[in-house]
Amino acid sequence: MPHSTAPNPHPVGAPAAPKASPVQLLPEAVWRAQQRAHQERVALWADPHLARASRGEKHPVYDFLFTYYSFRASWLRQWHPGPDVTLAGEAAREFLRWPEYRETPAGVRLNLSSLPAKRRTSLIWIRDLLAATATRAPAFGCFGLHEWAMVYRQTPDEVRHNAYPLRFPPEELARIVESQPLRCTHFDAFRFFTTPARPLNKYQPERATLSEHEQRGCLHANMDLYKWASKLSPFTPSDLLADCFALARDLRELDMRASPYDLASLGFAPIPIETPEGRMEYERQQRAFTARGEPLRARLLSLCETLISA
């Protein structure tokens, strides 16, 4: 299947600086209900991870979301209302344990002017990266070969998830990698390529040029929406943080199903991207996830603009 770069039917650009929104006052019964709903939602993801960790077990698919992104399960459980919300009631004073909150005559709310200069610089960088990614046309045609490039020409002992078998012997796996062009645009995936795989990639992304390559069709660029949402915490509304985590979790499943690992024992049927049918299925899902990520990226951009303009 030829590489395809699709025009964006709904261009997503960096939003203009937002106008001040009216502050919403939430009674204690309302925000407590939202807090419980969030905690119940994320418990479905966090509890199994914590249980595995207590037993010393590793999961090649789901642990990634708590180790690579280094945002603890306990932090994911915490509920935050986001900007322009005041929490009423005496119990709202529990939020004052975070320095980003302040008490007002009406209740407790986030203090948008509490960002230190160093964090503000990081915030602007995140905003600019999200904006650059949002305005760049998505590319479809990598077919998840980054996972294959990460084990290309490795010995069995070097393979990262070597507790699980590969679907092909080393020479056949290498032939598959060499028979298809590598088009990885994501630096944090490319940096894990094996040394012999790197020259095979069309792009040579570096951390310094990250914003020049990041594009919306990339699974990892959409997975990283969770990273940026967590970096903005506690200013990120928890419903947005959880939505980004849910997207990242589903993307991770696709990522590993399309990988050279045989994870059928864990319930993950492979998507055989070494075949035309498998590549078509991968691209179909990749396009659907790209569309699902766009409103989340737009909300994160709007949040960045709100914080920057405060």
C-alpha cells in the first residue's frame, strides 16, 4: 500500500487567546459527585496496574502508560475541576494542600497566576508543539513498523519484551523490516530504534527538531496527548486527563497488536502489518484514532492559552 498523506478535512489551528470565561460555582454535592465519578472511572485502569506491581508482575501493554509517562496512578486518581471553577463548601479547603489553589470568598479555586517562570516557559513550549502538530497534515503509512525497528537485528536477550515470543524468527523479521520503507516521524519512538535500523528510516528526528516532525497521524503523537495533559496538572480538568489516558490506552493496544510480538496469550490478536490486509486494518484504525485525538488536542491548546494569558 503506498504511503498516504491526507489533507485535513477539518483544519485544526491554534486558538486565539481565549476571552475570560464566567466562573462556575459548584456546590459541594455536585463536585463531590464529579470527584467520585472520576475516581471510579480511573480505578478500572489504575487498580490492575497497582495490583500487578504489588505482585512484581509486568504487563507489556498497559504498564507503559504508568512507567514511560511517569505520572503515578495515585496522581491519576486525583480529581481537579480545571480553570474557571470555584468549589463551594468547607470540604473544598482540602484542595489547599496544592499550592496552585487559593481560597476566595465564594470558595476554593485554581490560582491561574501561580505558575512560576520555569513552568511558564515549559507551558509555552507545549502550546507551540501542540499548535504545530495541529496545523500539519496527518501522514498515514508507517504501519507501526517502529516496534519492529526496535527489535531489528537484536539477539533474543536484547529484545525488550523477551518474556513473550516474536511472531517470526530473526532473519524473517529483518526481511520484513527491510522490505518496507520506515517512515517514523516521532523522536521518542525513533530513539529506541536499534542502531542498524536507524539509517533505514526516511526521517532522522532529533529532540531539538521535534516540532518540525510531529504530525497528527502518528500513534505516539496522539498517545502523548496524555503526557501533555499530565504535565499541565493540576490545571487540567480531570475529565480531559482521563479522556487523554483512555485514548493513550487504546492506542497502546493497537501499537502492540501491530508489533512483532505474539501477545495472543494476553488476549491481543495480532494485526499482521506484514500483509496488505493487515496494513489496511492498521491504517483504518490509525485514521479513526487521529480523528478522536483532534478535539482533545484542541482542548489542551485552549487550556494552554488560558494559562498563558492569565
